[in-house]
Amino acid sequence: MNETLKNATPAEPLTPAPQNSLKLVILASAAGTLIEWYDLFLAVTLANTLSMQLFPAGDSKFLETLAIVASSYLIRPIGSLLFGNIGDKVGRKYSFLVSLLLMGAATFLIGCIPTYNQIGWLAPFLLLICRLFQGLAISGEYAGATIYVAEHSPANKRGFYTGFIQTTSSIALILCLAVVFTTRSSMSEASFNDFGWRIPFLFSSVLVIMSYVIRRKLHESPVFSQLKKEGKTSNTPVKDTFKSKKNVGLILAAIFGGNAAQSSIMQTNQFVALFFLQRTVKLPDTTALLIIAAGILLAGPFFQIFGNLSDKIGRKKVILSGLFLGLVIIPLSFYTFLELGNPQRLDTVQEISTQTTLLFILMVFLITMASALVYGPMAAFLLELFPTRIRYTSMGFTYNIGNGAIGGSTPFITELIKASFVVGAAFAPYVGLVYPIALVVLGIVVNILFVPETYKNQLTD
């Protein structure tokens, strides 16, 4: 007996799963997401230049360029199912590592595309291919990063910590505008149109490599690790996402109860306003870029602040406040832009006073505040809706339908409406705003009637 006990092999202690520092989790997730948004926004910001470089000279192909740019938003739902399947079966970390590299490669290649004069119609086709890969990449990035942060966060701080991810969208646009502005300012207009427009795309590769190195140090999230250890992960997350009527109902409520409207407000603020100031108000490009960047920069911290507020009073109240503000401030801002910026509707470039510039920055700031109220709590709201085993797929699909395909197409659809519908001269410059305003109204109605409160839900359910 004693000999048996003597020779028995003692049970090996369980090795605890490696833990990440919450600060490192937020830094690595936010940095990577910021870079991917920067990459995605570049083609929209430089749409006018791309239309001149990748299409026949002397032909205005701005709308066609926007259609190609919008393709990245339309393919995002497909990418969400692809990356959601990886994220729910293999792990959160692996999915957003792959998405980061895919985005970086696609963005770098846009900067390498030969012009129309060099390869003809192959040029816009290559832009389309790169944009499709960018859409696939961002569809896996955002859901992965926000879920990863949330599954490391205390239950009463999810809005606060995921708010750092929400802020990256605005910071990325500011970075994008700053890089484009700096590149433009450092050379002549002819040099920028010749080769300078490529620099912001090529510069992205440095940022991607730095972010990838940081993300490699991360371990899997503790919530997913525990689920995998217990053998409770889904083998068919895509099928499981859609086989439950309740889950499908939650997806539809989230899409039309704020997610699509949020994206449309953001796209209106970031790009529809920029194009409106450049092409309708006829401000110099640098002035328009300055107005948009300054307004967004001032409101940037509020994405995280409103995410934090939603931890205390609930997601719905904060989101609804933003929808109502957007409904009022969008038409008021665009009316102010045109009436003060170009009241005589001249077709030449207009200079505006410092006082008017400051007022325009205030208008952009207020639209960004509406966006921050809706978007700040959005990540926490979406991930709290769905169970852990299919969270990545369900949240990713919801977000990429609403934020991507429906809301993300706002710049293209507003321009298409302006080009397609004949209305009175007084209303003509604003007709495209029908689309974002309609989404906001729909968001308010659906949110009030069908969207549940989520801020007290447990992520381990």
C-alpha cells in the first residue's frame, strides 16, 4: 500500500490560461481598428482624385468612382459570415489578425495601381478588386476587436472600454485627412495628381506592420477560452445564427433600430458633408478638409464618454438621443453650409470668412455629437444582444448589414439621388439628404418599439 502511494504520480496542477493586460488589449485592438478605418476611408476621401487618375481624362466619373468605393461596404455582410465563422470556431484573436493583414495588403496595392492612361479600363477594375478585399477585412476587424475588448472588461464598464474602439473611426478619419492634407501641402497640385495621391495608401503598410507586431502578443479572450475548454463552441455558427427566429428578430431590430441610421449619420458627417462643401458650396479642398477635420476632432472624445454614459443609464436612451439630434442637425447644417458659403450659387471656388469657417466647424461638431451618441454605445449594445457561442457571427453580420451595406452606401446613394431626380432649384442641393434622414426616422421608430435594453445582460449567457 505504502509502495503504491509512493510510486503514484501526483496530479499535475491545472495551468491557468494566460491573461492579457486590459491596457494592452485596448491598445492593440484600438490601434489595429484605427488603421483599418484609415485604410477604408482613404479611397472615399480621395474619390475625386481617383476618378481623374483611374478613368478616362476629361470624363467626370465621380459617381462611378463612388460606386466602386461603396462596393467595400456592400460585400461586408459576406465577410462578416466568413470571419464570424472563424471567430466563433477558432478564436477572436486569429480572426482579427487575418483581417489586419488583408486590409494592409489591399490598401498598399491601391497605391500601386497604374493609371487609366497606362492600362486602360483595367485600372478601375483593380480598384474594385482591392476595395472588395478591404470590405472583407473590415467586416472581420470591427466585430472581433470590440468583442475581444468586451470579453476582457468588467460587466459595468463594457460601454466605457469598447468606447475606445468606437473613437477609432473618428481618429482614423482625422489621421486620413491629416495625411492627405500634409501630402497635398508639400507638393504642387500637378505633382499630387501625378504621384502624390499614392503616398497615403503606401504609408499604411508601415502602420499595419506595427499593429500586427503588437497584436501577436495577445492571448485569446477569457470568455471564449472558457467556452472552448467546456466544449460549448458552435460547430456551425452561421447556421446557428439564422435558425432561431428570436435571433433573426434581434438582428433586424438592431439593424433598423439604430445601426443603419448611425452609419448614415456618420457617413453624412464625414463624406457627404465633405463632398457638399467641395462640390456644391465650392470651397477650396484644403478649407473643406480643415472644417471636417476640426469638427470631428473636437467631438472625438465624446464617443468614449457616451459609451461610458450608457453603462450608467442604458444603451437605448443614449442611442435615441443621438437619433433625435441627427434628425434636426443634418438638414440645418447643410442649409447653413450653402446659404452662408455660397448664397449666390456661383460655380467658381469660394473663399469664406474666419467667422463662417468657425460656424461650419460648429455644425460638423454637432453632427459628430449626434454620431457619437449613437455610435458610442453601439458596440456594447450589439455584442450584448447575442449569446457567446455565436456572438462574433451574429454581431458581425448585424453590424456589416446596417453599418456597411445600408448606412455605408450613404455617400454613393446621396450622389445618385442628386443625379437622378429632378426637383425644384431651391431643394435640388439637398435632395440627397432624403436617404440619411429616412434611415434616422426609421431608426427612431424601430428603436422605440422593438429594441430591448441590453446593458445589464451577461456576456457569458
